[in-house]
Amino acid sequence: MSIVGYIESKTQDDGHEENTMKVSDILRIKGTTLYTTTPLSPLAEAVQTMADHNLGSILVMDHGDLVGILTFREVILALTNNGGTLGQTTVRAAMDDHPLTCSPDTELDEVRRMMLERHARYLPVLSKRELMGVVSFYDVAKAVVDSQNFENQMLKAYIRDWPAEEEGVKAS
């Protein structure tokens, strides 16, 4: 699927139109399926959910609030710290309890900058305090490539359909 049909157009101060992609464009395509766990859940259970659904992250919720994120990075660190086993470790002991977040209105250029600066592969998306979804580095990269491919196709079509010069009129 391509998200190019959802790109918003924004007019800059100089009157030039700029296409800006937002997190909401990605969420619209991804859908609303979210996998969550609780801080007191066994880490092994959360890891099994991640494996069963091919997830790189799972959101940690407590009483309806986002309290953390668990990614494969935290799982590997927990395994390393526990001698290669998950044992009785809880999600709380392994999770990132201060995840970087964004809103549906955050522009993708800003999301890319945030992800690169913090080495974050997954960003929970919050609208006020309501969890709207999660975007991955892959989601952002795919959206950018899809947009560039669409623009490339449009430019090629424009060039291909360039009006032929009328006979007798020379280009200046």
C-alpha cells in the first residue's frame, strides 16, 4: 500500500506549496491494531506475544495510560543481565519507562529527526493522553520512499506529456 493519497499540502509564506507528511498519514494506512502489556506482566509472556505477532515493540499500559515501551533492544538487555534467561523478570524491570512519543500531527521530517537523535526505532503516538498507535522507523522510511516514488512517477508523466512545440515557433 502507498500513503501518497493522504499527503497534505501546505502553503508557505512565499506562496510556494509544500507537501508535508504527518504521522496521521501512516496511522491511517497501518490500521488500529495495537498490542499492549502491563508493567507487572511476566517479561516472558510479553516476549511470546512479540514473537507470535512478529512485533518489534509492545506498548506498556497501566490503568489506560502509556507507562513504557518494550522493544527487542530491552529484551536483549534483560537477557544479558539475567545470564541468558528471562526467569521471573517483569515487564517493568525491562521496559523503557520514558519512551519518546509524538502526536498524529507531528510531521515526518520531525519524527525522523527525533528517531535519529534518540536512536529510537519505535514511537508511540499520543493525542493528548490517548494512545493512537505506534510508528516504526520502517514505517517512516517506507512512507518517505512511497512519496518519492509517487513524485518521481508524476514528474515522468509530466515530462512524457510535455506539449510539443508548434511548428514555426522556436524555443528561446
